[in-house]
Amino acid sequence: MYDSILLPFDGSEGAAEVLHHAGEIAHWADATINVLYVADSTRDSVTVVEGQTVDALKQEGEDIVEEAAKTLDTLGVPYETDIVQGNPAPTIVDYAERYDQDLVVMPTHGREGISRYLIGSVSEKVVRLSSVPVLTVRMQPDETLAFPYDNILVPTDGSDAATYAAEHVVEFAASLDATVHVLSVVDDTALGVDVRSAGSGKDSEAAATDAVETVVSAAETHGVTNTVSHVEHGTPAEVILDSIEANDIHAVGMGTTGRRGTDRILLGSVTEKTVRSAPVPVMTVAEPE
């Protein structure tokens, strides 16, 4: 379901590990990886060397994409490389849309000595802006990446954005023959005191159950053979993180919503918190406008 995968790449240690992970996905999908280095035009990178004007960042980018190419040659994955200048996040988003990329894969955090360009803030901006699905990967010293994903978590609040994203994620899960865990969280803190005995609390739990059932039905329609339903109470982002650990989740898939542009908001800010904190890859899918 993915023919072209865009990998913004800066050569940092975390990015190198994500390169390997993207290579595994591309190998499974029989896809081409497009390695993109963005020379940050917001930084002063022009200098003079031996009387000649040189763009140091662009020159650095040539070395970095060459190293990525060597790795992909080793992995046996088809690829293309490109170096462009611009403001990183909007440049990545525009590139993905202009060249019809099916998926963007990028790290959200690296290890010590991390990326100068693709640290969390850039990735989060890409998540906010991108109409193309984005797979963000948070790399920390105690975390590993597993592919194919055996267990995929799909949080939903029943909104159109969440339901749209779930359709994409369950199709991906079906192609992997993965188990889909569908989670809806009743946010007790948002409902107030004594919520469990209140009518609003019962309505919220019923709505959460309906939201889960909608996604489970979609998963079954797409050919997912194993689904697990979860309706939990608590703070959504915290419950999602707890569910990842409790259910041996390998990836999370969820939606974003909002107006096109820099003021796009993430789904109740829960998606943003999950992207920042989840110890597994998070796929975000934007609802079309």
C-alpha cells in the first residue's frame, strides 16, 4: 500500500536507526525510499573557501545522503536521493505532497549528540501540516524497533478524524496480519467529580464503546482477523502509554485534525503527546479537508 516512502535524513544516530527501520518497511512493501536532506535556509550556511563561495550545509548534505545510499545498497532497497534548501518542516511537507509520497518516516528524538534539524519540534510540525501519513519514531537508548508490527494500537474518540485515520491504519494492519487493539478512553478528568454515577458519564462510556465498535467493524471489513476492544477511564495520553506497555504494542496509529496550515491542531492534543512520548512508532493520518 506504500510505493514511495519519504525519509527526511540528517545522518544523526537516531536517524540512522530509523533509516534501517524505513528500509524494512520498504522491503516489505516493495517500495522506493526517497532520502531527503533539507539544507536549512533559515541558517547562515554560506562561507568562502579558497576564494569560492560554498554552501556548507548543502555540501554536508551531499556527504550525508551518500552515506544513507550506502546503507540502502546494503539493505537491497531501491532508493533515490535529493538535497533541497528551505525551512525544514514546510519543505518536507511540500516535498511529500508535490512528489506523491505515500508515507513520511522520520525520528522525533535522537540519542545524545542528536539531530540538529529533525529533533522533535520539526517532526511535530510535519505531523501538524502533512496531508500524507507520517510515521514518527522516538529513539531512546532503551528502546528497540520491531517490524513487522504484530500488535497495533488504534486510539479513537469517535470523531470523523479518528475514524478516517483508523480506516488507513486497519488496512495497514490487515496487510501485516497484525492484531488490532482498538482503544477509546473516557476522560474522567474532563467530565468532573462523581462522573461514574452521572448520566454524562454513562453517555460518555456508551459513546466510547460505539467508537471502538466502529473501528473494530472497519478492521474486520479490511480483513483483520484479530481485534481486541478496550474502553478505559483516565487521561487519554496516559492510558495510551499504559496500553502500549500492557499489550506489547509495536506501533500506534491515530488521527490529526484542524485547519490546513500552521494552525492545524492535533486530535485533542492527545496525538501530539503520544508522538512525543510513545516508545514505539506512531503513524498519524490527517483527515482530508
